[in-house]
Amino acid sequence: MNVKIQSVKFDADQKLIEFAEAKMAKLDRFIERATGAEIILKLDKDNDKGNKIATIRIDAPGDDLIAESRCKTFEEAIDTAIDALKKQIERYKERYNK
């Protein structure tokens, strides 16, 4: 799966990019028909809830799967968004593999 990583309002370091790519490579096993994915990492001003936002979109035939998470660290936000995507992928497979 082709993964694009975009960082908004900051420059992502190589370690964060490699972390995101490794997580997406593991997710690739669950959805075979995905054509691509996009990860958008943003900084926000709200420090109480967490100011790091990760939005992950997977392009799949018939549907786009999207998850967003707000946490204290980008790694935690990516993990949470991927967990939400796993649930969406299960529903996607049930719908399209009948």
C-alpha cells in the first residue's frame, strides 16, 4: 500500500515517519484491496485534551475508511487511529465479502 504522510504546522522527524510507516505496513495485512493511504499529522493549541492529531484515510474500492485521534503524543494518536481503522476494516470486509 502506498502511504503518504503529511505534517501540518511542523516538520515530522524521520523517527516519527518510520513509526507511522511501520504501523501502516502491519495494517496492510488486514485489507488487501486498499489502493493507498494518507496520514495527516497536525498540531493543535488545545493542550488539555492533547494537542497532537492524527487522521488516517485508507482508499479502498467502494469506500474510504477514515479515523482521527487526538492524544498527547503522535505515536499514541497513530495507534488509537489504527485501532479504530481495524474495526472499520472488519465491517468493510463483512459488507463486501458476502
